[in-house]
Amino acid sequence: MTWQQIYDPFGNMIISTALAAIPVVVMLGALGFFHIKAHIAAGMGLVAALIVAVFAYGMPIDMAGRAAMLGGFTGLLPIGWIVLNIIFLHQLTEQNGSFKVLQDSLSGITEDRRIQLLLIAFCFGAFFEGAAGFGTPVAVTAAILIGLGFSPLAASGLSLIANTAPVAFGALGTPVITLAQVHGYDLMQVTAMIGRQLPFFSLLVPFWLIWAFAGRKGMLEIWPAILVTGLSFAIPQYLVSNFMGPELVDIIAAIVSMLCLVGFLRVWQPKKVWTSPALRGKDVSADQAKPPQPVVKHSKEALIAAWTPWAILSVFVFVWGLPPVKAWLNGIFSPKFPIDGLHNLIMKVPPVVPVPHPEAAVYTLNLLSATGTGILLAALVSAIVMKYNPVAIVRTFFKTVWLVKYSLLTIVLMLALGTLTRFSGTDTTLGLAFANTGVLYPFFGTLMGWIGVALTGSDTASNVLFGGMQKVAAEQLGLSPNLMGAANSSGGVMGKMIDAQSIVVASTATRWFNKEGEILRYVFFHSIALACLVGLYVTMQAYVWPFTLMVVK
């Protein structure tokens, strides 16, 4: 028996939209305003989503339960698997002291916390976003920043802010490739269009990042380094996306940016060195700019040993992200489990899709090709290189499982909530509310992508969810479909910092457990402000010369 999604069950979009928003409001309100623990808040949101889906949208209760179960499995693999294993690697490097050496080596490049943020949160994070995506960059950079002595809020919040501009081309271009394949966009055209939107924000985000950390004065003190970082990322991002394709955009841009920043620091250093690792106005004195402190020197052998685990991680993550490698590993072991009672039994209908079609509900146990498995192997190889014995490796792994148990539960519940909203159609109701804005659609259509990522935790999922609707709405309004398809992805990147999954990953990586609400409150303004700026930029591309010349028809 099939069930057809209904996007306006009450015949009144205001009422239907308000009901569809209840699960999100419950979860975010519990986290951000009532300081409820993340796994409890996620459970409350899931219960609210079940009630709305069954009693307001008429979804059969067994289908609702199966949709939540599918999301829970997805939360464990691939997302939770990434978090668990990156924290495992971090634990290994901390226990043998190599992480302290890495910290000192970064201080040797620069003691200035602002420039360390540019190098680690923006450049290094962009590399991991391009290679793996799906939470990896935030987990890695937040863990490194907390090890460098950054405050938990700074390490978490700033890692999330930095992981924005690269997201549309993350995991070797997966969000863009999926958008083109699922909704019939020309891959090179929509890639080029995204490459004409995001470079502006790739230049802006480093300035925004340092402003958020150090304030306007602190930002202006190092503006040359920020400009070098942003430009050396934005220019390759534009060139690769417009002339090569989506797969290597982030990786090439990140490597170029890192090399340019490190090279620039050989000829330039700030007059004042900012040594406080905490956010301005947060548990620190007003005078944060201090004289340089002595740098701890280590032997060449010690430095190589300290960086080796992270070099191994980079290699494994990059290799695991290559499509031929994924295909080969999936060919060895990748069983698919159609969810009985749900698979192909829910019909998605117009205006979301041109013709009704059933929603697939298949869980793929791609354990070998999962990014988390690559990270686990990198951790095991690193442990051998660091001369851990097998007993110590196993003990550290299970210690890590215990450490992140509530975070894993939270991720499971968050993904259950997001998957249920997708199958029940409530997230589509929210998208349709944005689609009914007429001439203002370029702005609100961009925000549709933002809310899609905020709900699902994935730019890829947001593109699957709303990419078709963007195309239909653009054609009806006489806009370029490529413009709005790209806007869905470009606007979505700014929702990455407030999606519950990313916040839990950040709090786990920094071991700042049960503080997800504080992280959410800190990043929310930055997320909505940047999303609105993307919306304004897309609106200018739609209507204002000479920005209209950038549009790929």
C-alpha cells in the first residue's frame, strides 16, 4: 500500500508551514534556549516530528517509524563512524605526546592565534572538506584547535564558521554531481555557476572568521594575511570550477591557499601577536594582544613523527574519496537493505517533482568505502608507527567509544529526525513556503538551500530535496535554472554551521559535552547573516547589471 505525500494538509500554507516547523523549533529551542542536553533535545524533536507526521500529515505510523529507523542507521554509518575514528586518532596522538609537538610546530610557523585559525580552520579544513566532507573537516580542525589551547567555544564555533565556503564542492564534488544527476542539470554549467557565486564568499569568510574571533581591530591588524588566504583560495576555486569540473575544486584551492599563506608568513608577520586562545569577550581579559612568547623547538625527527599521523590521515581520506576506490570497495562488500514497508511506498508528487515517483528507502552498509573506515585504518597505521602495542590500541579505541557514546546517540536521533521529515514531506512544506515569494524568489530560494542543510546536515541532501523545486520555480519566473540550482547549493553552505549534526561533531571533537546549545547560540547569527548575504548576491545576479553577466543560462 502506497502513501502519497501531502504538502498542504490543511489547505492553508501558513498553518501547514507552522506545523511543519514544530520539530525544528522544538529541537533548536531545547538546545539553544532551555539548555537541554543534546541527545534529549534530539529525542524531543524526533517525538515532535513523529506526532506532526502521523497526526497532521496523515503518514502511517509504521512508515514513520521505519523512516526514523533508516535515519538512525545512517547516523551511525557514515556520520558517527567518522566522529568515532577521528577522536580515536586524536586520543592516540595525545597519549604519546606527539600532539604537543605538533602544537609547538604550528606555533613555530606563527604564534598568532588569528593566523593559526586561517591555516587550520580555513585552509586545512577546506582540504578535508574537499577530500571527505560529511563532518570530517570540523572533527579534525576542532580537535587540533582544542589541542593548541583554543577555548572550547572558539575551537567549536570557529571551525563551524570556517567550514562554509568549501562545502558545495565537498567530498570530491558530491553535492554538485548529485544535484546534476538527480534533477537533470548540466554538470559543467551548474558547477560554473556555483563557481561564480562562492569565490566572493571564499574571500569574505576568512575576514569574517577572524572578526568573529578577534573583533574588528584584531582583524585589521592582520588583513594582509587574510587577503592572501582568501584570494589564493577564491581564484583557484573559480578557475577549477569553471574550466575543470567539481571534483578537485576544494583540494586544489586549499593546497594553493596553504602554500601561499605559509610563504607569505616568511616575509610578513603581524606587529602584535595575538596569543589568547579564547573568543573576544569570552572569559578573557580585555588586553589579548601580548608580546611573542618563546617558541619550543623540537628536532627534525620529532616534528616528522608528530606530523606523520596527520599526513597518513590526509592520504587515506583522499584515497578513500576517489570514485574508483569507492567503487572497488563497494564491489567487495556493500550490501543493500531495502526497508520493508517503506521502500518505494511513499510517493513524492508535483510541484516538487514533474511527475509522481516513489521514494527509495534503502540502507547501504558500505562499511569498507565509508570515510570513517579510511580514518580508522589511518589511525591504526599511525598507532603502529607511534609504536603502540595491540592491547593499548584496543584499550584506547574502547575508551573512545565510551567517551563519545552520548554524541553518537545524538547523531542517531538527529539523522532519524531529518530522515523522517524528508519522508513525511514536512521539509518540502517549508521549501514550498519559500517558493511562493515571486520576485523575491532569488533571495528566498537561496534561503531554501540554507534551511535544507540546516535540517538535513548535508548540502548533498539539500540539493536532492530542493534541487528540482528550484528548477521548476526558476523556469516559471523566467530565471535561469542554473542560477537557482547553484543558489540552493551556495546558500546551503551557510546552513552547515547550525545543523545539529555538525554542532554535535564539534562538541565531541572538543570534548565540550552537553554544551551544544552554547555553540548553536554563538554560530546562529553568523549563519543567518552569511546566508542572507548569499541571497542578496544571488538576487543581484538575477536582476542587476553587471552581475547578470555572470549567469550561466
